Amino acid sequence: MATAYNKMRADISTKHSSNIDLRSDTVTRPDSGMFEAMMAASVGDDVYGEDQTVNALEEKAAKLLGKEAAVFVSSGTQSNLIAMLTHCRRGEEVITGEQYHVSVSEAHGASVLGGIAICPLQTNERGSLTVDQISAAIKPDDPHYPISRLLCLENTVSGEVQVPEHMLMLCRAGRQGGLSLHLDGARLMNASIALEKSAAELVDPFDSISLCLSKGLGAPVGSLLSGSNEFIRIARRNRKLLGGGMRQAGILAACGLYALEHNIDRLAEDHANAAILAEGLARIKDLKVWQQTNMVFIELADDHAAELQASLAEQGIVISAGFPSIRLVTHLDVDSSDIERVVDSISSFYRNR
């Protein structure tokens, strides 16, 4: 057993050093400390509430976010879906931004599975909405319209940190219109580090928060949904309804605990590496470059994304191909030497193009 475990750790170390993957901060692999936490996890049947490690993770998350309770779920999509099913009934409506994850990247699960309408509003260049938009979107009590029930905001949006004072104004507008408030905080900790404000302070106005453990924080799977005791009681029922009840999930929850204890403050390294990457790429005259937290966007003058992607792949650098812009994401498996290698490789591509 020990030999197999040591071989697995060696294999992971080799994989880490072979490629530089900038597609997303979801591609990270557990390090040796996280694997050791998994091996040492105390487990039980979570459906019965008997997994001590899951319970510890949920308690830690609730305290971190300043809420009464939390529930561990399989993914950010499931977390947001459970939140919408818990806040809304069939025929009711979620007001959100057109580019927010619940609107464009979660298969409209709330509509398909919950009969919940999605009302997407146009966001500005920073991914934000206005108070007037939200107030105008709240429907009157009229049988011709769905019942406006929930405002769902997001932080960060494509890496862009949302201004806390403005978020508070949006929440107040929603609350005045009778809406409950949910935050898709998949990369909330990036916002917390960038703003030097606690996560609890940033989410204080919201009734519920989704926090992803596998985006930037390095866990292999899982998200946490937080809120009041009563909200989480119903959320657990909806988790079961969606087939999300887990048994000896402590081996996964241990990764989440490790992530919250070791990988929040280090997000500042990802932001710094992204800034260095952006600065290096900005020297290439063919590119327009901008950076937001751990994300760097490069705008292409013509559609040669696939050519760039293929060239970098030959050098062990993995990116997504897109046009007119490509997103490069830094994370805990990317260090400063990797950034230097990426800048050199992209610069060489443009010199020889």
C-alpha cells in the first residue's frame, strides 16, 4: 500500500512538471499534503449526517462566510441549482446577468428541472448590473408574468472583482423589490484576496452563497452552499432530490478542508503571476492584453487561435483556442518560471508568424 501510494505521488509530481495548463484554474491536481489529508480522513455516512470530515468542512465554511450553516455538494452547478430550487417555486423567476454562470453555463437546469424562469439582464464591460435594471426587471403582481423571486449575482465575473459598495446597492434594490439574494461566489476568494476584505464581509447582504472548492483553491471536486439553518435544511432535501446525497464523502471533504486552510491566501500568488504574464504579453505588438485577478485575456487581430494553440501544445503549453479573445488562467500548478516560459513561447510564435 505504501509503495503504491508513493508511486502515485511520484506520478503526480511528474505530471505537474510536464505541462503548463492555462485553460482554467479547475485543472489543478491535489498535492501530497492534500492526498495525505484524504488518507487520514475520518468518514461516515453523510446522508445520515455521520461523516465527521464533511461536518467539519461545512462548519468551517459557514463560519468563513458568516452564515449559520452550509452543505457540501458535488459541483458549483449543483450548488447554484439547489439554491434556486430552494429559493423559488415553479413559475417563479431568477433575475441575473446575461453572462453570469447560471444564465449561460448551467444548461438552464433551474428551468428544465425546477420550472423556474431565468431573466437575464445585460451586463456592462465589468460584468455588473445597475440598480435601475434590477428595479425595472422586477415584475408586477400580474398573472401574465412570472413571479420575481430571486436576484442572483456573481463575484468574480470573468475574473473581474465586483465593487462591494455597488454590490450592496444592487442587493438593496433587490431586497426592496421583495427578492431573495443569492451569490454565485465560485471565485469569491479571489475577490476577497484582491480587495483585502474578508469573504464574510463581501457576502453579508446575501441569503445564500455558493463557493467552489475546485476553482483556484485546488480541491479535485466539490462546492459549498451556505445560508441560514432553515435554508440549508431545505437545501439538503433538494440535494437528495437531485441525486446528490453522498455516503463516505469525507475523503473529498478532506480536500476541501485542506484547500480552505492552505490555499486561500496563496491566491495572491496567482494574481501576481497573472500580472507578470500580462506585462510580458503586452510587449507583443500584435496583441491587446488585459488582466483581472488570475485571468489574462489576449485579443487577437485575426483568427489564428488554433494555430497558436497547436504551436504551444508542441512545447507542452495547453491553452484554449478562442476568437477574438483567449483566456489564460493562472493557478497553484503554475509558478513564475512557467510564466516566463509561456511569455517566451508566445513571443517566439509572433516573431516567426
